[in-house]
Amino acid sequence: MRYILLKCTEPARRLLSLSLSALLVLLPPGHAIGAEADQAAAQKVTFTEADMTVFKHRLCFCCKDWIKHLQRAGMNPAIINRRDMATVKSQWAIPEGFGSCHTAVWRDRYVFEGHIPARIIRQFLSRPPQNAIGLSVPGMPKGSPGMYKGGDFEPYNVYVLLLGGDYRLYARLSQAEVDSEIEAKTDDLAQQKEGGG
């Protein structure tokens, strides 16, 4: 920016300076620019029922387990049972081959398709890639939250979904979400004790 100002004539410099000043005045109150905007956005990432909705079929048990994973991570999504999950996926432009059994939507802005770890969702929302509409874990990999039951782990990929139906690799997960796994086993043991088993 400084280089542009040095190369401009005095009248052009004043005009550019006035234009930038006008732009700053037109920004809404409290609007941050650059790194400040990133920090402000990261601080505003919340996961209440008003922020996040999970669409799933009422009979899907792995969806329920994934929701428990989210809840253990401090996320409290609204849950809507739907028979027409294909319609939900179509509304959110989930590419062919990238679907799973449930679809989560954050603030009607980003979509999270499938068994994505809560920490990956938080990471994505703290700094969403340009032109991204969300993330997907296609299918139901055995190593993913809601599917992993201990034992052998199956590595899996998380893809970023982009406008226009494109996608690219976002993360390769080669180990289980340890905290979720331990808490899930603790929950199971507590339920067994309560049931007398």
C-alpha cells in the first residue's frame, strides 16, 4: 500500500486516502480488519442449538453416537429427525460420493457431512478456507467418532467442500479421537453399573 501511495501524484494520493477513510467509516460498528477479524470470528464460534443443527434419520444409531461425541466436546446442537435425508444433502450441495448418514449445519452457513471429529469442526470454523461451504467424511469409516468402538483403527480422510461442487483433502486422520473414545467407554461402564451388569 505504501508503494502505491509513493508512486501516485498528490491529487491521486489524497483521493485514495479519502476513499480508504470513507470505507472505514462505512464499516459496521465493531467490525475488525485482518488479524483482528480472525480473532473476533474465532471468539464468536459457539455451538448452541441456535448455532448448529444435525439432520439425521430417527433410526440411525451411529448418528446418535456422533452427537454424543459433539456433546462431550461442548457442542449442543439441535437435532431434527428427517426421512428425506437426500433432500437435505441436495439443499447443501453435498457432492456425489461425499454423503454420509447425517448432515450438520452451522448458522445456515457451513455444512458438516458425516462423522467429522469435533476438534476438526472447531479448527475449520476458526479459519474457514476461501470458497469453502463445509467439510465431509464420506461414508462411515470405522475409525471416526460415532463409528469407532476401540480395537483396530481405520484411518480416514476429511475433505473440504468448495463452492461449485469441488473438494480437496482437508485432513488425514491416522489415530482415534482419544478423549472421545475414553469418555465413551466410561459412559458405557457407568451404564452397565446402573443396569446391574
